[in-house]
Amino acid sequence: MSKLNLKSTSVAYLVLGFICVYNLMPFMWMLSTSLKTLQESYAIPPTLWPRDLTLSAYSKVLVYGNFPLYFANSTIVALSTALFSTFIGLLAGYGFSRFFFKGKALLMGIILSSQMLPGVLLVGPYFKMLSAVGLYDTRTGLIIAFTTITLPFSTWMLKG
């Protein structure tokens, strides 16, 4: 390796290292703050590493919060959404890749362009539809909403 190539590679790795550290700092701060006491979290000047290591924040979440319920809800919704989205997307993708029908390109264009809509645009219609059928504030309603949001991407990816 030439000296110029070694120098430019070293500079590139140094810059990438700084970028990685810069991007990881919020996570390091979050972790260190979760291991501090409440007084140390609000101390001026702030410290990166805790002086007194404590797990009290985690124990409070597990003992006084509904963490097991929240974790179960998140797991059920995420796994159900992934399962339904993959299954329906697999069927749709197979149909798009194997069968030829009129308007196939237009329909795939609509599916692709639906990914360009911001998610906030769909909040109102989802609220009205889920409220009308009695699925507002239920896991089933959340699974349906998330599945419809992820379905165009699944169809596009599984079409091949």
C-alpha cells in the first residue's frame, strides 16, 4: 500500500470513528443517566459516568410500573404485524410476480407511491375507521393499522 493511500485510508477511518462516536453519544448518555441517582442526573456540571452506580430506575420500572404488560403488548403487536404483513405480502408479491393481468404496472405504481405518503396523513382516517367498528384502543386495531402501513413495503419486497 502506498504512503498516500495509507494516509487517506487512515484519515477516512479516523473520520468514520468520530462519526460513530458522535452517533453513539446519545445512547451512552441515556445508559449512563439510567444508572445514576436522581440527584446525580440533575447535577451541574453533568457527568458522563455515574459516581454511584445504581439500578433503582430499573427496579422501579419493574416493580411499580406495568412493564410486563407493556412488553407483552408490544411483543404481540410486533409479531402479529410481522406475521400478517409477511403472509399477505407474500401472497400479493407472488401474484404480481407470476401472473400477468391488465393494470399490473399501474397497481404496482400505486403500491409504491403509497409509501411516499407521510404517516401523519393516515392518522385521522385510521381513527375514524377503527372507532366506527369498535376497534379503537385495542390490540387488534393496532395490528390492523400497522399491517396496512407495512403491507405495501412487504408486497414490493416480496415481489422480487
